[in-house]
Amino acid sequence: MSGLIKSSIARKAVMALSGLFLVIFLVLHVTINLASVISPEFFNEASHFMGYNPLVQFVMQPILIAGVIVHFVMGFVLELQNKAARGIGYVKYKGGANAPWVSRNMIYSGLVILAFLGLHFYDFWIHEMAYKYVEAKPEDSTRYYAETVEKFVPFWRTIIYVVSFLLLSLHLWHGFASSLQSMGVNNKYTPAIKSFTKLFAVVVPLAFAFIAIYHHLNPITH
Amino acid sequence: MGVLDSKIPSGPLAEKWAKHKNEIDLVNPANKRNIDVIVVGTGLAGGSASATLAELGYNVKTFCYQDSPRRAHSIAAQGGVNAAKNYQGDGDSVYRLFYDTVKGGDYRSREANVYRLAEVSSNIIDQCVAQGVPFAREYGGLLDNRSFGGVLVSRTFYAKGQTGQQLLLGAYAAMNRQIQRGKIKSYTRHEMLDLVLVDGKARGIIARDLVTGEIERHAAHAVVLASGGYGNLFFLSTYCMGANVMAAWRAHKKGAFFANPCFTQIHPTCIPVSGDHQSKLTLMSESLRNDGRIWVPKRLEDAQAIREGKLKPTQLKEEDRDYYLERRYPAFGNLVPRDVASRAAKERCDAGHGVNKTGEAVYLDFEAAIMRYGKEKAYTSGIKDPDKETMRKLGKEIVAAKYGNLFQMYEKIVDENPYETPMMIYPAVHYTMGGLWVDYNLQTTIPGCYAAGEANFSDHGANRLGASALMQGLADGYFVLPYTIGDYLSDDIRTGPISTDTPEFDAAEEAVKDRITKLMSAKGENSVDYYHKKLGKIMWNKCGMSRNEKELKEAITEIAELRKDFWENVKVPGKPDDKNQELEKAGRVADFLELGELFAKDALQRNESCGGHFREEYQTPEGEALRDDKNFKYVAAWEYMGDPKDAKLHKEDLVYENIKVKTRSYK
Amino acid sequence: MKIYLKIWRQKDASSKGKIVDYTLDQVESDMSFLEMLDVLNEDLVAKGEEPVEFDHDCREGICGTCSLMINGQPHGPDRLITVCQLHMRSFNDGDTIVIEPFRAKAFPVIKDLIVDRSAFDRIQQAGGYISVNTSGNPVDANAIPIEKHIADKAMDAATCIGCGACVAACKNASAMLFTSAKVSQFALLPQGKVEAAERVENMVRQMDLEGFGNCTNTGACEVECPKGISLENIARMNREYLSAAVKG
């Protein structure tokens, strides 16, 4: 088994599976977020459910966090290994001639997303933890919408979010299809699947960005 | 019988091999573990032989100058491999394959060897399929065949245009299995520099590690030479750059007879030389002659205008073109055998009708085929009255489907589109039928020294048929040599390990080192390539497609002079104990400079024309080859006597008991 | 035409190398790239200098020996060819051409532009074969019919020439395309299925031991492969490997 964990293909499978898991999470996330634009009430309800349901809080949330950590740690490990595999570098290397920029720079799009996650956790997760466990305030199923919109009042935060979503898009553009290839999916449906993953890579971050901009432009007036 | 004992088993032809296998001595498995065999060369013959020998239990050491056994030049064979499977039900048989091979070789090969080759050919296909060689298949899932090289049946198995590659990778895979088992030790980037004899028996080799320059001793109970042919003697050929005669020539100098050195195959359809910088010639598959028509301009002034670029071939009217093969050989036309097609091209170019800037090229024209296919396709697509452009368009599609990759390769090299303007082709040296003389057991005249594949002379006579080289390499390696060698090794079960710490090894190593020192201390002006190119020019002009007494004599003198100049004036930079490509080349060219002279001497003594050997003095009034069975139905085996000019000729008479010797005619 | 060359020169495996500049004045567009280097070497020998060592043999694109990184691309700017098939007409008068060896930790430089690719041999030795005896195989070749499109796919994978361009092009110096081509050829054929699981595990283990990088599916290998070996083979190998691992 230790041999398996060291093997390049198994590591790639870990990258792929954690990545695919995060893709599924994104679907859930974007769906709930969209509700904030359409129906503040539904958004509040859904957020409240996610925030207080024990299954979500104590099972799914740790799994998600673990998924994120595994994906990033393995990404770094592989990146270091891959850098070492070249040994002496080329004087002239024309990577752009045979592979798209996004596929060659996943580490950078990944790092931006990681940095963004720091901010995002600070904005929402830390806030929630403090609200629920440190300050131990009472449950209030109507606060989420206002708190969310409030976050997007500052222009700088909205910009950071939007730029991060762009990088997320680039990361997904290669990563989604790549994870399927890593899991051994490559057949006659692959061209169609690839089109779908690219569509996904555009639509989901675009939706996130739209929500951020929407809230920035439509602040709650007191 | 003289010095040469071919050891052909008695009995009816069809039973000789089975009988021989039953009668030869075997080595029991426990004893095989105590016996070492060296195999030099890892192409089809060497790779397959070492895999089988190791599998049988012998300890094998393989040597190749390439960085991996997989890169031997067998890999470049395109067309296919013949086997008398008769899967197509077109009347093929072992006898027919045997007959075609002997006839194709212009009755200069040994009946018993060729019959055995035909007999084991079927096993090759079984073996390779079991190994996972992806031969082409029909829609029903069974193996596909194509016809090849002017024979009347479809017996050629193929894997796209890369049959040699697939067969070699099969043999390489079998080798790898034995390397993993520890039964083969593979030495890559190693070159054999001499054969070591102890008590008259081959007992090892001296090799140079091409990376470190270290001279190494390797001992064994027997040495197998599977080091390929010597066509690079001509400098320009379809051989790989590293192909050389060193192993075979070293063995020759230690007592192995060299047979029929002048039998060389010159392939008619290669891309012509484009300039002095040219290092290598590229073959265009023979299959192109199925659809291409070969021609030159009828008038000399047209040919000149074309050479100067003032006239385009497409502007020349039909009546101004000379389709010389169709004119001379109405029955076979463009599909005459390789030797005949090559000579005819040379004849036209020598007469001044050549069409490229060097004057050494003829046209291979697909216009007629494009229009013919186009018309057919138009009709079957329901276009009843197609215009020329439609026909041309449809025809091009058909031709592209058949030969697309070849056309693309041509365009890459020549920078002309062969769909629009005729291809230019010219003959080039492609294969050598001659090689080390071997008996029925593939043993040379040195006990314990064997030769397999193109390195030996055995099966193709004076001309080789298409798709037969792969067959012979694998037959020798998988099915013949591993058994016949047991007959010799059965005497060695009590010998014990061969020591390299003996006076014989000392002397051999000393000689090798002296030679390297000598090569590196000649501080002249000229590079190795300078001499190689000069030798190539002499060989091509005077010992090439047609030969005559006067020029052969000149060649002998010129080569001897060139050799002398080489040893005095060659310039080899760098150091001997280092990776040194110039030193590698120098050693090889030094041997070619000796072999070249023997080649010319052999061509000079053979006062007849047969197969690839055409002597201008011996031709019919129509210019066809005139064989002399009364005086020359023999194998010329040369014994080394100190200098190529002193080489001693031994004759092995060829006896035909099962085939009637006839004149080849393609009229 | 005039060509400026920047060539990696390195005395031996243990020395440090560097880029050395050369200029060639009389380059003809009909020359192959390697013939251009021949001309350079003739010049160097004439001057008493050591010629540039580079690997080459068949010069017709099939042996897989030649291995040059030309202006940052393995086998140069053209597609589906090896260096020996590249011609100088792909360049212009006055061009500067940077020539380097294929770079990978698993491909140490031997001298100048020559690298040691024996890692590929060891991967093949680890399992790149079908374990049948070569002597006296009694099964008729047509006893196992194989669907044409399967045979064709196996053939496509089998055309790999083992040149190492995939490793050289890959930003991770990964050997997945090479290894997967052999794994695929045998995994597709019924003869090879018997020991498929063991084969893929052994070959991948050896590949990793040699120090090649991990595949990140950039696809550079497929683009630069002179024989057009498809990424499909890598997916197949992943599949084969993961299912072998799951089955234990």
C-alpha cells in the first residue's frame, strides 16, 4: 500500500478525486449563492440550514476542508517533484508551442485561489465560527443575506473576488477535464465531455463574479 | 569438397532440417547454465537469437553500438515479412517460397538453406503474433497479406509501413524478458573491435565502451555475429549512419571466409542525391511502382532544359516522354525486379536523360494513376461524364489513401508536391547479399564463430526479394541458430568458464590499442568523412550498378592508394579514452577501405552477370544480364591472406537437385 | 543562408556545460538539420577542434536515436517528424538556433548533446513484453482473431520510437506517454491481457524509480511526439493501473 501512495498515478488520482469533489462543492455553493440574487428569503433559509445542520457542520464541512487541504498539499508535493524531475533547465524552452498556458501554470492559478480562500474564510467562515461558538450568539435565520451583501460594499473586496474567480475559471478550464483524464476517462465522448467542462469552467466562476458584482451594485440601504 | 564443407544434411530436401534437428547433439539444461554466448548486434537476427539462446538456458551477452538494442537498423524495414502460410488460399506453399527465393536470387544461393528458410517462415508469424506484434488485420479479425516484389502470391505480412520496427520491437521485448531474468547482459554503446581465438576457436571479443573509451575483454564459448550488412561502403546508402562491417571484417581477418562480397542490392526507388552535403539516402517503398510510371524525356535537349529549370516535366507532351521500362520490358513494365529497374535507370541517366540538377534522377509519375482512379471513382459515385478536374480531384484522394504518408515524406525532403509534379527517384544501395561464409549450421570457417542475418551470405544468392530480409533475420535468430549452435557447444560442457586472462586476449587487446593509437596519431589534413566519401564515389562509379574489367581494376588500385593515404593523413581529433564519434567512424572506414578492395576483386573474378552483379562485358545484345552457369555457379568465399589483393578464392559449388536452373526473363 | 548556432557543449557527464556560439555561412535549404551539423563538424575537425557530438543513426525518422531540443522544442518547430527529418528550409537566413540536449534528471547528459536514455530500456525490461517463449510456439497465428480496430489501435500505440521527445517537451519531464504506449499496446491485445495488471504495476513502478515527473495532462507530449502517440494511451494506463491497484 505504501508503494501505491508513492506511485505517480495514485497521486494523480488523489489530485483528480479531490479536485472533482471540489467541483461538486462548487455546484452546491454557486446554487445557494445564486439564491441571494433571486430570493433573499430562500438564501437565508438555506444558509441557516447549512450553518446549523450537524451533518453539514460536523461531517461534510470537515470533509470539505480535508479535501481542500489534500488537493493543495498534493499539488505542492507534485509540483516540487516535477520541478526536480527536469534537473538542469533549458536555456530556451518554448512551452507555449505545445501546451496551453493554463495547463502549465496550475500552480499559480492554484496559489491565487488559495490566497483567495484565506480571505474568503476570514470573511465568512471565521465570522461564522466567532458568531456561533466564541460569542455564542443566538440562532438568527434572517441575518445571512444582509451580512453577505454587506461584505461586497467595499470596492476592493469585490475586485479581489472577481479576479480570483477569473483565476478559478482558468484553473477549472484545465483542471476539470484533466481530472477525468487522470482517472482514465478518455473515449469517444471525450470531446463532448471536454466542451462541457470548459463551459462549466466559464459559467460557474462567471456566476460567482456576477453575484459579487450584483451585491456590490445593489447595497442594502438603511 | 575442399576447405569448404557446407554440412548440408543428406536426404530429401523437405526432410533435411527435421532430420538434422533430430541428429544434432543437444546440451542438457543444467549444462547450458555453464555456457556463455556472445551476440554482437541486436537487430532482428541478433535480438531474436539472444532471446532464444537465453531462454534455452545459455548465459548471453549482447553488444550493440546503439544506445539501445531497439534501435538497430532492422527497424527501418518498411514493406513486410514473407511467410508461406497460404492464408489467402492462392496456392502458396513452402516449395513455392523456396522456388521464388532461389529464382529471385538468380540461382546463386544454397538450396538446402533456402528451403529451411521457407519452412520455418510460418513459425515466425505464429511467434510474432504470440509476442503481441500488431500485424495488419482484415475486418474478420484474421491476418491480412499483400503481394510484394513481383511474386505471384500474397504472402507478405505487414504492420503498416513499419513492419521492421514492429518485428524488432518484438525481438527486443523478448530480449527484455531475458534481461529481467538475468539471462542476458546487454552492453549498449559498445563496439566489437576484434574477435579473440583460443586454440583456433572463437572464445571472445575485444570491445570498446563508446562512452568511456575503455577497451574491454569479454569471453564466451561461442560468438555470434549478427552485425548486419556493409552497404555503407558506398557512403551514400539507405543504411543507418553507424552501420559498419567491423565485426564481420575482424572475424574475416581472423580466418572467417567472406563470401560473394560483390553481391549488393541497389534499390530502384530512392530519393535522389540533392547535393554534396548529403549524408544518407531515403527509400521510397517499392509499392509505389504498382501505380507510378517511370520515364525520362526522350530528347536530350528537353532533359537539359529540365535540369536547368527552364522546362517543367508536366509541360512535356506524352510523345516526348520515354517510358523506358514499359518499352524494354512490355510484360513486366514498371514492375520488373529491383536489379533490372535500377540498371535501366542508370542506363538512361548515363545517356544524358537524367532530370535533376545532378543528372541522376528519373521521374516516377502518378498522373496516369490519378486520372485512372479518378475516372473509376467518378463512375462508381454516379458521375457519368466527369470533367478532368473532377477526375483529378477524386483520383488524388485515392492515391493519398494508398500512399499518403510516402508522398508526405517525399515532400518533406524534396519540397515538391508529388501530386502535382512527378516524383524524382534514383537507385541507391540498400542491402548486401554477400557476407561471412557460413555452413548449414550458420557457422563460419572459424569454429565457434557464427553469423546470422544480413551479416552472413546464405540465403539470397545474387539478389534478394522484397520482404525476405526480415524473414531471414528472424528465421536465423529464433529458429535455426539456437539449435545448430548446440551441436558445437555440446563439446564445451566440461570446458568451464573461459578466462580473459590469457596470452590470446593480451595480444588481441594490444593489437586493438595499437590500431587506435595509429589512427589517432596520423596527423594529416583530412577528416574521416573525406575518405569515406572518396571511397563511396569509387565504389558507386566503378563497382556500382554496372561494372567492367577496366574500371574494377582501376577501383582496386585507387582503393589501395586511398587506404594508404588514409592511414598516413587521416585526422582524428579528441582522445581515445573518451566519447569520440570521429574515432568510431575512423575505425569503421578503415575496414571499409579493405573490404572495398576485396569487393572489387570479387566482382572482377565473376565473369558473368547475375542478380545485382552486372558486368558490362556479359550481356545479351538487348542489354540483359548474361549468366554463366557453367563456370560461375559457385559461391566465392575469400580467405584473408594479409592484404585484400592477396585474398585467396575458395569455391563452393552450388548444386541444384530440386530446381531446374533457368534464365530469368521479364520481357 | 547564414545561420547562427548556440549549441550546448559539455565535455562529459561530470563536467559543467555551457552554450557555445558558432556561425555557418554556407547553409543550403535542401540540407537536413543534421547535415547542417555535419557541415559544422567538418569545419571543426578541419580547425582541429572536437566536433559536436549528437545522437543519430537511421536518419529517416524511425530508429528514435536523434534527440535535440531546437529553439525550445524537441525535434524542432515542425510537427510529426524527428530531427533527422527536419530540413533547413524550415529556417530563414540570419536565424539564430539554440540547440540543447533533451533535459530530464532521468536522462543525464553523456557528452554535448548526447543523453543517456537507458531509463527507457529499464522501464521496458520491467514488463514491456508478453511472457511467451520464443522457441517453438505451437499456436497458429490465426487462432486468435483480433478485431481490426483493436489491432489498429494497438499498432498506433506500438509505433512509439522511444526517442524521449515526450519527456523533453513535458514541463514535468514525465515519461507517461512513452510508458503508456507500451502498456496500451499489450493491454489492447488479447495475448497481452493475461498479465496486464502485473505489467502496468511493474512498469509504472520502474518509471517512478527512474525519477521522471508526474503527468499533469498538459498534452505537450502528444503535440511533440514525432509519431503522434495519443493521450488516450495515458488515460488507458491510468485506468489499467488504478483498476489493478483496486483489485490488489
